[in-house]
Amino acid sequence: DDAHQHRREYQIMYAEAERVKKEDLSLLEIKSSSIHGRGVVLTRPVKQDSSVGVLYYEVVGDNEDRVQIEEGYWHARGYITDGGMIDRRHMSVKDAITRCDELPDCQGITFEDPDGLFSNAHSKLPSILVDVEFKDKNHFGTDPQDSWQSFLKQQENLDALYFPLGCSSSFLPNPPPSSLDPILMLPCWPRYNNHSCDPTAKVVKVPVEDSFALPGVPWKRVVGAYQVVLLKDLDEGEEITLNYEALPNYMLRRVEGVEKCNKLHDEL
Ligand SMILES: C[S@@+](CC[C@H](N)C(=O)[O-])C[C@H]1O[C@@H](n2cnc3c(N)ncnc32)[C@H](O)[C@@H]1O
């Protein structure tokens, strides 16, 4: 059956994740959460400032869906998430990119493209006018319908991902199917961290050894690991939560229905 099939595929991938991350997984448990669905809780008390493991690794310049087509901008199929709009104009995308360059806080532009005219990153930019939103942030979400497009101002570290091999959303849909065995899912605990505006943990970027390589993609340069560090002493059974809005770019996709912390921004 379906759950059994999943189980076998995932077992192999998660074993690999576990091998590379070398975490003490006995510290963590995936359990039903009072916030939403399942969450990550501690199996024993842990002190403030301790790290419980790596949420993500950051790699430089990796994402098949993002192709650089305009100087200094990445084309991304998907949208820049809610909030942070500094301007909105009906104009061509080429003009919008020029305008974004001139606006001091502009980090990128995003617009609806229901007919997919812009979805081929390799073709010349269509000159039609679209409703462009100018954003002062580039938190990015992919769009299953492929009806939004964005151009993001190029940055030093373009990407953060935590596991190409077992836990990335290409293997493990978001949210993960609830049929999956929580014990089996433990190496992918980062996929179970719930959001809170009053979180119990934050991420801290630490360097990795030069020789560090991710399984399956050894050629990718890993520039850092984001550890989950507790903001206070926590007891056994307490949930590890993160403020999604405070996470670095690209770490979490747009999430519907979660509490907004930066409310003022979102009203614009
Ligand atoms: C990384 S997963 C967290 C695991 C999730 N609870 C589950 O059972 O699969 C992120 C998803 O959890 C939900 N979520 C996380 N924090 C939430 C919150 N504070 N309020 C409502 N939903 C939340 C959202 O649906 C979000 O897309």
C-alpha cells in the first residue's frame, strides 16, 4: 500500500541524512503539536544556548529553477512572499527591473503570470505590461501552479537548503504526509518545526569544514550550517519553535495561515 511504499523509499533517504548530520537524534521526538499537526519536542531538558542540531546547510548558487537572465537579477518561478511591498506599477518587466535598481530598498519584483509567458527563463523577456509588486525582501515561495514570477536582486549567498537527499521538499511534500511514521521521520525533523512569534529557538549560522560535502551533490560548495539554538531552558516535552519570518532567505516557503509577527509590514 501507499504508506508502505513511502516508508521504504524514505527509509533509504533518511538513513543517508542521518549519516551525514551526525546528530544526537535521541534528543528529539516528532509528536502531535498544540500549534499545528506534528511538531518537534525534546525528550529531555536542554539548556538555553544549546544547539539541538542542524536545520539547514547553505550552499552557494544552487537551484535549477532559478536562472540568471538579467544582469544582477535571478529569475525565479514563484512569488516573493506577503508583505514588504514598497511600490506597485503596471509596466513591462524590463522597466520594472530598471526601476527596482533605482529604488534603494528594492530587493526584487514579483508579478502574476497566469499564462506562463515568463516561465521560460531562457527566452527573451516579453514586453507586455504586468502588475508588478516591488518588494523590500526576497523571501521566496515556489508556486505549484507556476502562475507567479519573480526577479530577485542577486545576493552573496543565494541559497540555503538543508537536505538535497532525503528531506528536501522534492522528496517530502509540505506538509509531510501524516501517514509517515514519526520515528522514521526523525532525521528530517527540520521539516516539522512549527512557527511561533514567541519562538523557543532561533537559527545560528556556523561554518563547516572545507572538506564537508553533502551526499548526492558533493560538487556544491557548502558555506555554512544553520544550527537550531534554544532561546531559553526547555523541559522534556517542550516544543522547538522558530519564528519563520526571522529565518534567512529561502529557508522556508510561503506558509499560508500561520500567525504573522511583522503585522505592520503586511498591511501595506
Ligand atoms: C515545517 S511544517 C511544520 C510541521 C507541521 N506541523 C506538520 O504537521 O506537518 C510547516 C507547516 O506547518 C504549519 N504551521 C507551522 N506553524 C504554524 C502555526 N504557528 N500556525 C498554523 N500552522 C502552522 C503550516 O501549515 C506550515 O506549512
